[in-house]
Amino acid sequence: MATERDARELIDRCVSCMVFYHNSKAAPHAESAMVAEIQAIPALIAAIGLNGDDANDRVIRRVENELLARFGHEAGWRLFNEFTAAYDAAPKRHSAHPKAGLSPRVD
């Protein structure tokens, strides 16, 4: 069963990846590195025993909140949309996908 620390470590990993991506967009391989890192997250979520709405509530939505808090409304949503696009593109065979079709939000 996932502890709060397990969830927090995954949240921090996701946010740090997106911060690095945001800060290094000029680098030639920044996007592919971000996508590769984020596509590993569903397997890590499954490995700590989270799935479905629990994974969505304890990890994904908290990543959303962190990105919005750090980058504000415009850049935060853009980064979260890129995060969810990479996350949703992860091979489904590696995990119990937390929420099929997790769609990016646009506000």
C-alpha cells in the first residue's frame, strides 16, 4: 500500500521533471527527455499500489496543483497539458492506468 511519502516522492519527481523541461526548452532533446521520464510514471504509480481514482487524486491532481502554484495560470496549464499528454501516451501494459483518458484541462 502506498504511503504518503511514496506519493510525495512521485509528485516531486513529476514536478521536477516538468520544471527542468520548462527551464531547458531550448535544449535539443528537452521534450523527448521529458516524455521518456513522464512515461515511466504510470509503472511507478502501479508499483506502489495505486490505481484508478486513488492514483489520480494522490498523484496526478497534486502535480497539477504544484505546476499551477509554481508557474501560474497560463504556463502552469500548458505544462500540465504537456504532462498529461506524455502520461497518457505511456504504454498501458506497464501499469494500471490511473484514469483512462485523463484529459488536459483548459481554463
